[in-house]
Amino acid sequence: MDNPLTKTDQATAAPAPDTDHVDTHTDAAAVGLIAAALEVLANSLGEYVRAWVKRIRNGESGALPILAGLVLIIVIFQVQQSKFLSSGNIVNLLVQAAFFVLLGLGETFALILSEIDLSVGFIAGVGATITLALLSPSYGWPWWAAVIVGLVACAVIGAVQGILITRLHLPSFVVTLASLLGLGGVLIFLFDSFHGAVGGVISLPTSGPIYNLVNGNMSASASWIVLVVAVGLYAVVSIGRNTRRRARGLSAPPLSITVLTVVVAGVAGAALVIVCNVNRGNLVPLSGVPWVLPLVLLVVVVWNLLLTKTRTGRYMYAIGASPEAARRAGIRVQRIRTVAFTLSAFTAGLGGLVFASRLGSISVGYDGSTYVLYAVAAAVIGGASLFGGHGKAVHALLGGVLIAAVVNGLALIGVSTAGEQIATALVLLAAVTVDSLVRRRGSSTTVQ
Amino acid sequence: MSDNDSEVERVPLIELRGVKKRFGAVQAVNGVDLDIHTGKVTALAGDNGAGKSSLIKTLSGLWEPDEGQILWEGKPVHLRSPKEAEALGITTIYQDLALCDNLDIVQNMFLGHEVVRHFTLDEGTMEARAKETLSELAVTTVRSIRQPVASLSGGQRQSVAVAKAVMSNAKLVIMDEPTAALGVSQTATVLALIKRLASRGVTVLVISHNLNDIFEVADRIAVLRLGRVVAAGPISTFNPEVIVDYMTTGRSERVSANPSIATAGVQN
């Protein structure tokens, strides 16, 4: 094992009794658990892949089951209905997924903290209703002002929930359940009091940035430029960091893995751009990447940076694993919790805008209590743990796409709403079962 | 005994004078006088309910004593919160270690004290400094400091907790039963770690009722019984039977035969 740490340490501390070392090798539990982290010990591509395979065998499956599930679902639907993988339907599916992804992202913040947020569905609806009402001719606000007011309203609701949970020590399940019930009422109240609502529907003017979020497309050249810039930036940052860490003698994945990640990201991005730039119109030509897709990816990237590169994110994981350890480390646990619920609600607000943009309106019949369950499902299917401390932004992305694939595919082959909900439930159960089985197998082989 | 004489001239790192703490009808700490000397490993022994935990909670700032005085480097101080104790340089490692299983070794060592550059976490600097501290403490058994703490053995976890304390420039490290849950070889590792800590000039207060460990690692010992220090002094003036006598009855017939030990018991 060409590990810089062990090398230098053995040189400096040779006389120290190395008793624990023997232990690590004889102790079955320790050996099994260490396999969970083998990737960090690998220095070559081959070693890395072997470590990865071993890790999956040990129950740390990561994103693999969900990717396998996604492929399975795509194959099933494609066999049933050849239109499923048409460029038009893929774009449609991804736009549908955008809403679930954003709601699931919000939910991920709560899940990391070992809490739950049942309010994200209705928060999205309330935020979108406020924005659309302000955009309607009766108020005629500029789009940016309407968006800011809508999102701030969402964030404030989230902050109030966070304060109730942290200051009054109420369980998040109860507080956000109360929100779910209460905001359903608030939504009806808003439709009653805004002048813009006609027959329980507030329409979105068919021009302007909010409408174009989903209905507007980037030009082909613009989408290629954005892709090249984004992948190039990613390559420079990740390869640069990798080489800097190597130069300082710190642990870093093999360079080939970093390059491979960049290549995969580039290929996936190129495939997306190509699919979106195929003409998908029936009567009039229609092509291009809808603006909502890069925006959702941007939100995923930004929240991922927040979770992995800032103190706030680090503290969220710490609190999710052990609130007591976090408190003793001097972390202001209450404040971080409140921030998490605020971010959750804010992200849900973004989801509400996407929802309204896709439908071109929002109605009093908005079903926030169902959507929140899709949000939880998206985060959990993606791999966030209900027991806290685990979960990544990318999990919500994968889970959201998978749920959208199920919803979209079932609608395409003409299954009723009843069938759709039952199928979604089965997918959720299957995802959690696979996860749990893999994990249990992992723990039984390690404990013995 | 010459070792003992040189200690007396120096001001102890921390001195307790008549410290009392009462919970309702229970007098948990009943007038403790105790000196803890710089750079020494002091063992705090006592039966269950003798007041060991109450005493260390007082020292780590979790609650203020009802009566009595605490002197830090000769000056009176009030430890009103864990933050104030930490600011002085007192770090307490509880039995549960307070580590986050999902975070790796570096992340745990810097939890709450992360290095930030350009508004983002400076992982490189943190990893380098963590590596340095671990190698100074001769913690060589972890394979990668980027592995999650969940994958470490009990002794390794204890090492991470100690390294975390060293990292915060602690002057006094209080360890609550550090070897209670460990096997034989891991206990040896942790005891070796405690000695290295002391050799770096860090003062250590170890709570333990394992007499083997105490004789292995401690320079001095204080025996608590019913909230009082019934005996204290250099470990060389005690033997296990005497300590058991003090822990169970508060006095020892064996001691009265030897005047030098008797004074050791009274002096503090």
C-alpha cells in the first residue's frame, strides 16, 4: 500500500509499539468496516476499481442500485411504448423531473439532519401562487420582484418552522405536518383574496422569464457553449485540485479516476444537448435545451458545494450523525437546524416556480400533500438516509429523475392515476428494500 | 521523593480548594481539595458514586460549584460554561468520545474549528495539520485519515479524540474512563498515547477504576470517596491494596504504619 501517511509515520515513529495494527487485521468487524473506505486508500485505477467492487459487496452501494433501477424502468417502458425514448418525451420527462428534483433537494436538507419536512409541497404551491398573482395583470409587478417576494415568503415560512422546532423543541414531523395542513388553507385563502385568480386559477402571462423557464429553449450554439464552459471549468477545478493535493502529499483519488469523471460528465452533457436539439415539434419545429434543465443542474451544484465545501454543510452532517458531538464541538446546533429548514423551503419555492411554468398556471386544486411525498420518495430513492447524516444533492437528482420516469412512462402507456400511484409506491418500496437488503448483507458479513 | 519536592515549589496547573456541589439532598462533591500538576498524569480513582464524574463536570465547566475556589495557574477562575473551560485550555474527553461516525478523521479532528479560506473549507491545510498531529502522537495504525470514523476500532477512535484535544492546544486533558471499553492491546495503545501526551507537556487527568491502568500510566493519584479526597500523592507512595482500602473505607490500616504515606494522604 503506497500510502504517504503510513510511510512518513512509520519513519518518524518506528519505535512506537504498533499493537493496534495487529488488531486491525484480526478484528473482523474492523476489517469489514474499513472496506467501506477502501477507495481512499487506492492509488491506481485498478486498485480503485477493486476497492469500489469490494465496497459494493460490503453494502456501501452508493448510487449503483438507483442507476440499475433507472435502466430497468427505461427498458420496461421502452418495450411497452416505443415513444418513451423519443427526444420529445425525454425532454418532457426531464422537465417533469425538475419539480421532483427541487422538492427532493429541499427534503434532503431535512433528511441529512435526521429530521423530516412534510411542508415542502405546499410551500412550493404558496410561493408560486404569490409570484403568479403578483405577475398577473391586476398587480403587474416586474418578474424579478414577484419572484423575490415569492421565494422570500417560502424562506420565511421555512425559518418560522425551524424556529418552532429548535426553540420550542417540537418534533419536526409535527411542526411540518401542521404546516402541511395550515398552508393548504392558506393557499385557498390566497386564491380567494387575489384579484388575479379566475375560477380558482391564476394564469402565467405567456411571455417573460418565468413562462420561458420551461417553455423557452436555449439556442443550439448557446447550449454547446454552456456545456463546454461548464465541463471545462469542472475539469480545471477537479484535476487542478487533484494534482495540488498530490503535490502536498495528501490523499487524492487516482488522476485517471478524476479524468474519467470529467469525461463521463462531458459525454452525458453532450448526449443531453444532442437529444434536446433534435426537432421535437409536431406542427412547428421545436428544439433546444429548456432553460429549466441547466438551472436545476446549477441548483444541484450550488447546494452540493454548500453541503461539501462550507462549514454550514459540514455541521449539517455532524448534527445528523450526532447532535451531542456537534454541540460539544461548539456548533450552534439550533441555528444550523433553522438554516436547513429555511433552505429546504427556499428550494421548494424554486420547485414551485418550475411547476407553475410547466403548467402555465397554478390552481387552487394544487395537491401539495401528494407532492411532498414524491419529494421524500425522490430523496430516499436517491439514497438519502431517513436516519440522518447521509445524503447528497445528487441523490435528489437521481431520485427525482427516476420518479419522473415512472410517472411519465405510466401515463404514456395509458395507466390510470390509481395505477400510477400504486406503481410509484412499489418503486419506493423496491428502492428502500434493495438498499436495506444490501446494507443488511453488508453488516452481517462485517459483524459475523 | 525528590520528584515530589520539586513539584511542591512549582504552582500547580489547577488547584481545587473546598469545592462543593449539591444536587437536592445529595452532596455529590463535598469539599474537594486537589492539586493537579503541570505535565503530570494524575489519576482520579474512586468507587461508583464517589463523585468522580461530578468533579470532572465541574472542571469542564458544565456546572459551577456551590462553594469553594478553583485556581488556574495560581489565579482564581470561574468555569461557568464548557466554552470558558475550553478557552482556558481544559478539554474533556467523555466516554462516548463525541465523534461523528459519518465524518472522516480529519473532519472530526477539526469539527467546530474548521480552517476556512476563500469562504470554503481548506481541506488541504486541515489534512496536513491533522497528519502532523497524528504522527507526533505516533498514531500510525489508521490506514487513511480520510476514512470515516465509523470504520475505526475503539482504540483508534480514542486516539482521534485525543488528537482532537491536542489540536485545540489543550493544557489540561480530562479523560473519562478511556480504557473502559477496550481490549488488551488497544488499552496498551491508549495508555502509551496518554504518556506521550504528558511528555509533550500536556497535563492529563485520567478517571479510571482500573488499578492496573493507573499504575501503568499515572504519576500521581487522588482517591475520592463520598465526595471527598481521602488520599492523594505520587503514585510511588501507594500500592493497589492501599488504594482499594481508601476507595472502600476511606482509610487504610496499612498506611498508618508508614508516616510518609500518611502525610501524602493529608497534605492535599
